[in-house]
Amino acid sequence: MTHPRFDLMRNPKFNYIIMSHTGVRVTEAGASVLCGPTKRLPKARDKHRMGSYFRRQLADYVEYHRDPWNCAMHVFGIVFLFLAAILPLSLWPVTVLGIQTSAAAVAVTPVLVYWFLLDFALGAGILAAAVVLLSTAAVIGGHTTTAGLWSLTAILIVIGVASQIIGHRVFEGRQPALVDNPAHLLLGPMFVMAKLFIALGFRRDLAIIIQDHPQGAAS
């Protein structure tokens, strides 16, 4: 008894899906699995695509902030230093385009624009945090004497700087990132906000850089 031959070349109605590290490929016919060309589905554009500059800077910054205690110290340190920078400026009212504001809000605007250019989503998160801190500074300035405000500013600076030094020297075991690259001075808030986004389940593209970047790459 002769059995009919099953020829892939004559059965184009079957479609196959091939999974590989390069993506998903869908064949037009069964024969193309073995001997024909395959078509690759167009890759969806990543709406959170970061610029190459930000990717390089963030990957380098991560190498200096692997220890979780060091990262925690940076969260408090960055908040304290930011508040210390805007506290004295919150006492100086200014008018911009007919809008009454403070010198603190004017001073942080260029930095916020820079963070938005690096990554819009993270920049928006930092903007929300900046609004809270600016409001806090305004409330403190309205209920504190000038001497008390400057004293609080000095205390915040000492605590903020100390937390950075302790985090690097005691827990991380290496010098701060900005010593090797001054551009990292403004990258700290982006790093902290990126960690927050990842903890909330967002920005897997950032998680790949922050969590999976091999240690020692910047050594």
C-alpha cells in the first residue's frame, strides 16, 4: 500500500510562527520554514525610547549605585539638597510674563527642561516632585524667620552631603559618580525617578539598564 507523500512545497495554506532572539517571524507558507524566505513582523516603536546619550550616562551612573542602602541614602540626600537649594530662593518674589512667582521656580526651570529632554516621562515625574518641594519651601519660608530659614538650609545641606558620602564610602565602597563625570550631578534625580517607575511596574526599558547592566563596566 502506497502512502501519499506530504510535501511542504505543496501545502502553502499552513502558516508557521518561529520564535527567535531577533523577534517573531511569520511565514507565508509551510515550505518557507525550510527553504524559503520569511517575513518579519514590523517592530512596534518604543514610545519611551531614550536617546543614546541618556542611555550611556544612565548605564555609567548605575555602576556607582549598586548597593540598595546607597540608593536609599541618595533618595533622602537628593531631596534634602534640592530643598536646600530652593529654600533661600523662595523668599525672593519675581514676576515673569505677568505671573507672580519666586526665584526658586525660575531657577529650577532650565534644569527641568534638561530632564524633560533626557526623558519626557521621567521629567514629568520630577516636575510633579518639584512642585511639591517648591510648595513646601514656600510654606517654610512663610512661617520661618530669615535666620531660621538659613539655619534649616545649612542643616539640609549637611545631611544631604553626608548621606551621599556615607552611601558611597560605607555601603558602595567607591567614590561618587560625579567625581569621574561631573555630568552625573544632574542625573541623580533621573536615577531615583527611574527606580520609582520600575518599582511601580513601569519602564521595563529602564529596568534592563538599571537591573541587568553588568557590574564593573565602568571600572
